[in-house]
Amino acid sequence: MKANTTLLGLLATTTTSILDNASLFGSRAVQEQAATPPPFRYKAGSAASVANMKDKIKHVVWVLLENRSFDNILGGVKRPGLDNPVNNGQACNPVHVASPNGPTLCTRSKDFDSVANDPDHSVTGNNFEFYGQFSPDNAAIQSGKITATNQGFVEKQTISYPSITADLAAAQVMGFYDEAEVPTMVNIVDEFTTFNYWFSCIPGPTNPNRACALSGTSDGHGSNDNDFNIAAINTNSIFETASSKNISWLNYDGTNGAFPPDALFYPWTAANAKNNIVPIENFFQDAYLGTLPALSYLNPSCCGLNTNSMHPDGNVSFGQVFVKQIYDAVRQGPHWRDTLLLLTYDESGGFHDHVPSPLAVPTDNKTYTERAHDGSSYTFHFDRLGGRMPTFLISAFTPKGHIEDLGTNPATGQPEAYSATSVLKTLGLLWDFADFTPRVSNSPSFDHLIGPTMRQDAPIILNPPLPFPNDT
């Protein structure tokens, strides 16, 4: 299947983008671009690679920030290998999807710390942003007759907020930060490993994506419905499995009571492990004192002003402070020499990204139906990924300044994009538990990005962010 020619024509491409690899977007497993050459001698999932990871990593710190796309956060970072607008040329959206030859508005550097108008990140909202229609034909998507072009972001923002201009809509959803505005994130790119092609589990909102990251499935949920608030997501999770394996874990809760922490999505946790949920402040004392559990899972605060997850209309600068605090505590504590810090996002939040999302093996046999803005009914089969997100692997054993492109599907041996369930695949190798779902079984692991020798050059602290203008 070929990449959309309209989209490619709007890109002033100066270097090669994964958009040139058409098959990524029409196949679950067969991808023409090769997986990234391993930075060390290890093959992902091999006995030698897993043994090395088990030897080096005794603690995992897992942080899911909120609702930002790769191009939104890293679009202005000029580093070789990053697939972003500042390196590969700006991408444009038509003001109206139905008039592709009419006025267009393009990605650009923006100068505000947060976004006042939260972009649509529902399932059908993502459909419009990716496909230009609220209820695309699923069979046509799977066969390649309909392809994602990522041309609907500007118009979807004006549909959601009809009082704003198209230019302001483009500034909000297609803008990106320059290096001076995200110095903490740039510091991580320079010092550790950045994934170019890491996608959310579901093209939908926060809680289904968080559940899918933790369970390999959202259990048929596609919206932030009340089941997440009453511990009614009745499926296995990393927390239940860790306890069954006598692997210590804590969910460090920074939600401030605004909503339940992620471990409390599940009735098993509510019945058996409420004591494993502790205040976020405990993470910093545990990191500095050397008393972290094997798995530390951190919930940031969300989702408005004075929160630190980066979710609009929270500030990106506040989120960078949170990231810096986590890194600095781990780096200066006694666990640094055996900790893997995974920093990622739950989903792309309705922000534009120029890389269309791949198809994927279904998480299970469940479906989710939603009434779209235009009144149509759409049923999703959990058979494609959500938006592309920034993701970073941080450790004394990860390669410095490495850009990781595609991984390897362990079920097929073919190149495959990374996604949220790559964490469960890797933790399964680390702690010897079986794949939770078919999606996990087909997710690339990243054990091979752990090297054999401890680095001595990792910074003691990360660069602090600076305040910049208010939201728009």
C-alpha cells in the first residue's frame, strides 16, 4: 500500500522519513524498512540479550505523561535521525478536508506553554484527524483502500471550537516547541535513547490507553467511562501479575484525588493491593534512600492548570519539572546503577503528527461503539494503533544519543513499530511472565537497548525548563 500522495506532496522533505516506507501503514507485520541496527551486540528477545537485561536491571520506573504527540514535543529539536518537521520539512493540513486544494495551514514553532482548547482525542475524533471522516470503513482500512493521511487536525479543532480561527486552531494542534522551550527533553534526547516510532495502544483517550499499556487490552473500553472510576476493568494487569510473581511494586499516586490512580482501574487491586498505592512524594524519598520496589509506576497530576502531566491546559514547563525531579532523584540515588527509567505518554491527545499510525494485531475480540460528532455510529475493533508519541529509555546502560526506529515483531521476525504494549513484552522477558494478549505477543521488546557496560557519563541532573508565554 502506498503512502498518501497528497500528504507527501505537502511535505517539503529534505531527508528520508518513514513516510517513504508505505507498507508500515497497511500491514500488521510486513514492513519494508529494516529494524534499527542494534547499538550493542544483542538481538531483541535473544537469550543473551535477556540474560544481560536481567543482570543489569533490578528496578523499573515507568512514567506515563499525558496527551502529546511526537511532533508536538520534539518537532523543533534539530538532532540527526529524528523524524520531525524541523529536520524533514513542515507538514500541512487543509482548512477543510473536503477541499484539499484550498487553503492549507502548516506545522510551526509555537511560543506558548499550554493549550487552552484541549484537542479532540476520542476514537471518532482521531478518526477524523487521521482519515478525514468520523466513521471510516474498517474493512477498507484493513485492506488498504482507505489510508490515514493525518489531514484532519486543523478542521477537527475548528469543529470542536467553532469560535476560534483556523489559524489559531493550527497553532494549537500543529504547533511544536523549539529547543529553548523544551530543554529538559532535549537533554534526554542527547544523553539517552529516543524512540522515533512509538505509538499509543489505541486511537482514543486517556484511560483506555493507560489500561491497554498495563493490561495489553482496554477490555473493550474506548472512552473514559465510569468503569475506570469504580474499579470495574475486570482483566489482568501488570500489578496482579507482579504480585503473583512476588515482584514488588508501588503505584505512586500524583492525582491529588482528582480521579483514581491507574492501579485502581482493576477490581483485583481494589480488593487485594490498596496498600501498594502511595503518595507521589514517596517516590522521591524512596529513590534517594534506595528503597524503590522492583516496579515503580508513577501517575502524574492531571489535567488542568497547575498540573504536571503536560495534558492541556497544563503547562509543558511544569511537566518538564516533573521529569527532571524524577530523573534527578533516580540518578542521585543508590538504585541508578540498576534502574531502567521509561518515560512515555499515554496517547497523542489530538495533536498533529505527520507519521500515520500503523495497523496492529487486535488486542482481543472485543469491540467499542461510539456516536460521532456528525451523528454516525462507529465500531472500533482495536486493530490499529493510536498516534505517535515521544518515548525515552533512560539508564546507566542505554546508549547515549541513540535514535531507535523500528523494532522486531517477536511473532513474525519482521520489522515493527514500537507501541505501549512493548513495555509489557519487555517486562515479561525481564520477570518471566507470559504475554497478556495477542497484541503483546506481536510487540517489539527493547531489551537489546540495554548494554553490557555501565556508563560513567550520564548527567547528575537534567537541564531545568524555563517559563515561556501563557496559553493560547
